[in-house]
Amino acid sequence: MRQPGQWKMDIGLDEIGGVTRAEVRLGGTDGTRFTGIGLVENGPRGLHLPGIAAELALARALSDLTEELLEAVASDIDTQFTFPGPRVN
């Protein structure tokens, strides 16, 4: 089971071929690593607003990271506890 401790978050943003990409990397001092990715393509008719695209890509990457963390929590709970009867989702 992971214990509370120091966590570090790194955020990378880049744009290649009309696609803005954000990558959020989260790491704990115990070696635990999580990564979230967010992508945004150019808008209709090639319209591209770099600032807005970066914000949206970052929001998507953080959302992806959140999903990954929630899956890890669910897995940790499943391995730590035994519940009687059938599991209900």
C-alpha cells in the first residue's frame, strides 16, 4: 500500500503538425509513477488558438491522470480488503 509522502509533478506541452499535446507526469518518492496525456487538434478550417489549445490539452491530461489515479486506488482497495458476497459495481 502506498504511504503519504513527497510527490513531484512535471508538465510538458508541445505542438507538432497542428496537434497540441500535454503530458503530466506524477511521481512519488517510493517510485510510484503515473502519466496523463491530453491532445487537441486544430479547429475547424485550420483555426488554431495556441493558448486555448494548451489549456484544453492540459485539462485533458489532468483528467486522464485522475482516471489513472482512481484506477490505482480501486486496485489498492481490492488487494487490501476482502469483501463478503458478490461485488457490485
